[in-house]
Amino acid sequence: MTDNQGDIENVLGELKLGDDVYKKVVSVFEEEIDKGLGKRTNPDATIKMFPTYVRSLPNGTENGDFLALDLGGTNFRVLNIHLEGKEVDMKSKIYVVPPDVMTGTGTELFDHIADCIEKFMSENDLLGNSRKIPLGFTFSFPLKQEGLNKARLVTWTKGFTSSGVEGEDVVQLLHEAIQRKGNLNVECVAVINDTVGALMSCAHDDQNCHIGLIIGTGSNTCYMEKLNRVELWDGDNEQPQQVIINTECGAFGDNGCIDFLRTNFDEDIDAESLNPGKQKYEKMISGMYMGEIARRYIEKLASKKLLFKGEISETLKTPNKFYTKYISEIEDKENTEESNFQKTRQVLDEIGIDNVTLEDCRIVQHVCQLVSSRSAYLVSSGIACLINRINRSEVTVAVDGSVYRYHPKFQDLMVEKISQLINNGLKVSTN
């Protein structure tokens, strides 16, 4: 880059991890999975490995009409889905969860959801239906499943603090709100999280799909596990001898098992977060934190006069003001030296930094590439562990989430690293 390249790499070098480190992550992830599945070890395990009670995957022969709810953040969706074999007809609408509802009572939250279901059904001529409409509930918060349509909220995340919900069965709370409406002929027949939803949706078209991954604001994975490995299993032992496991792997490392690769900035971001000491793995890889990781390295380089001639704007000094979307924009394939790094300049202008040089733009892009690559490779380490565990010749990973959708290189980075970390003879694809 410049005469200062050595000094720059001294700051950024800790983000560059070798394959030996990622192979160690695969091994440690496997150990933590086994702890989570063990009846004796689960209480102290950080990866909780919740059985979902989903035993089989769709195969494209399903038929019927269904409603679906998808609650996982400040917006939620209501969907009307018609299945006829491989043909899928879907109508949906997005509704907002107001901040006062997110932080109010559980009754207010579920009444708001029921109100939106009623509006949606009215708009789609579904009210007054004599047949009870089955509903699937995608509830993207940590759940302890007790049955296919019974699951207790372990803890709120993503800014939700609705009282009276943690420890309660969210399906029961939904049914009570539906009953209060009095005119909704709807029954929730299954509750899952977004990772299981991604897996099931992909499996409808791809019979090799056995893993679901969300990499967005938060991150989590699920996969199909053999029943004889699940000591926690308390259901029947009929065929199929398998069950989808919701790993809740964002908590990987909360016991210190990945401290060997965490940086001082990782530690600081965790300490200053709303939930210090929790979700340590997620804080190294997800969209909620990637921008802040990049900001701290950019600020450090500037403070050492290795960037922007040492000038630091107030915005750059402010935590969480360098958004993860900026990383995607800066790494866009069109954002090159030939384009005069136009997108990088636009981002820097937004955070109050102007008169930047080509070299400044190169360095900022380099920081973003290192942060996103580390994220993709750490995600890949967990996925590689699951592929090795499933041990099928070919496995498709269903992936969703804002980081995966909008980052221009995340998919390629993942496929490259997973392929390097899985056992010989295995093959991976993403969908």
C-alpha cells in the first residue's frame, strides 16, 4: 500500500487468521455441540442445541393453504401460502412493531400481532372461513421447544423487552390473543425460528438441504441430527430417526473457549454491549457488530496518522455510526481504483471525512475486507463442523439474512472456506 504498510499491518494483522486457527474453531465447535446435546453436560453448555421436534423435511409433494407469521425484529410478516406440489403461490404483508410495543407488555405485543393477522385476513378475504386455517409461527428469538407447537421464550434479544413473555409458551400467548379477537378461525400448528424456516423452505426444492443459517443482524444455525446423538430427546423414537436441532450458536464462546482468537476490540465491544459476556461468537460475525468492528480499526489507524492525515471526525469517533451496510458498499465490485473509489468517498463523506486520498480509500477498503472475511470464515468454521457431522456426500446450506443478501462477496467467501475445512469427499453448496 504505502511506506506505512508495515505499521498498518501491525494494527490489522490480528484480523488475519490462518487455516490452523479456523480448523481449531471447527474442533472446538464440535466439542461444544456435544456438550449441548448431552443430558449431563447441557446445563452448563453455552450452545444449547434445542431439539425443534421437526422430524422430517418437505419434499415438494405438499398441498394446501396455510398462514404464516414471521416475527424476528422491528418488522414482522403475515403470509398466505398456497402449496400445490412444487408450485407455491404466496401473498404477504409487512407490519411494523412500534417501539412502545417492543418494550411494553407481552399482552400488548401479542394483541398487536393478532390485530395485524385480522387486517391481513380481512384484506385477503379469509375472515369467516368455516375451516380452521393452520398457521406456522416463525419466532426468531431463543426458544426452548417442548413440542412442535409449544415453545418457551428463553430470553428476549434484538431490543425486545416485552414483559411477561420470557419463560412462557409463545404459542399459548398467541392463541390467547387470537381468542380475544373472537373472529379469527386460526390455529398455530407449529412454531420454529428463522433458521429452521430457511432450512424447510429450501428443502422444499432441494433434497440435499440439511442445514439452515441466518447471518444478518444476528446469527444462528440449525441442522438435521441423528436421534441417537441427542441425549436431550424426550419425544417418541419412531421413524424418521432424526430431528432438526436449533443450535443457538451465537452463544458459542461465552465460556471462553474461543478467547484464543478474540481481539481487544472484540472484548471492548462485548463489554459495552447490552448483554456483556453473552453471544460472543455472534458479536464477531453478525451485521449488528461488523460495522462497529471496522470503525474501531479505522479510528485506530487515523489516530496513528496512518489514515486521513490523522484527522478524525466526530461521527467516526462515535460508536455504532459506521454501519455494516457501509462495508457492503465499500466492497462492491464496482468500487475500484478505476472508479476513483466513488462509493468509499460517499461513505466517508457521510461520516464527515472529506479530502481523502486514493491511498486512504485503499486502506479503508482493506479494513472492510478483513472484517467481513473474518466474519465469513468464522461462520464457515461452524458450518463446516456441521457438514462433517452430517457426513453426507453433498449438503446444501440454506442461507438468509441481510449480511448474506447484501454483502457482495460473503457467499463466495463462505463457499471457499467451507470447502477448505470439510472432510475429503464432501461437497457443499449454498442456496
